[in-house]
Amino acid sequence: MTENAIRLERTFAHSPEAVWAALTTPELLAQWWAPGDIAPMVGHRFTMDMGDWGQQQCEVTAVEPGKSITFTFAEGMLDTTIAWELEATANGTVLHFEHAGFNLDTPLGRQALEGMGNGWPGLLARIDQVLVKVN
């Protein structure tokens, strides 16, 4: 069976606080991913403006402030979950990323897994550009 999740790890030469800000501050999130009024509070509902893919409904389901955030993504369409976890290292931060829950029994689910699997590495690489401005 094919795995229905995208898992990536990226190391940044920036503090966990800076990486956390890039993930959870709407103005910074919009610079590397897409506009959305994210807030690191469980139960917070927000919308991500995914351009051609439309407005995607999201809800924060778990938060460990400064360390991890999990939210549902594209409710009613993909119904997936995105999780970001930060790990402090001697010279920066490791970001553990997981986008899971793709329905591989549907063409949309399979296309989304393939498309996002190709897209996420480049998106996560763009966080560096935001962090350079922050620090």
C-alpha cells in the first residue's frame, strides 16, 4: 500500500522562536506559503487562500507553544492534517513536517498527494528567505 502522507525534515540556521514565527504569524506565513489567518490556539478556525485551488478551511487541533502545531487542512475537500514540529539544535532548528490523511481511493486524493509531495520541499525551502528578514 502506498503511504498517504508526506513527511519532510528541514534544518534552519535560525532559532526555534524565529521558525515558529514563520509558521504561525499570518504575515510571515503568507510570504512563504499562502495567506491565512492562522493562530496557534486549539479550536481556531481559519481559511488559507490557495489561489487557483480556492479558499481552504482549516482548524487548529493541537498546539505546544513554540514547539508544535497541528491543523486540519482543506476540510470538506481533502480532509488532511498538517503538523509542524520544531526541534532545537546546537546551531538552529530542525522542522519536522507531516501532511497526512490523503484519501488514495479518490483521484483528487491521489493527485493532491503527488502534487503536494512535489510542492512541499520547495515551499519549506522558502521559509529561509522569510527568516533572513526576521533575524
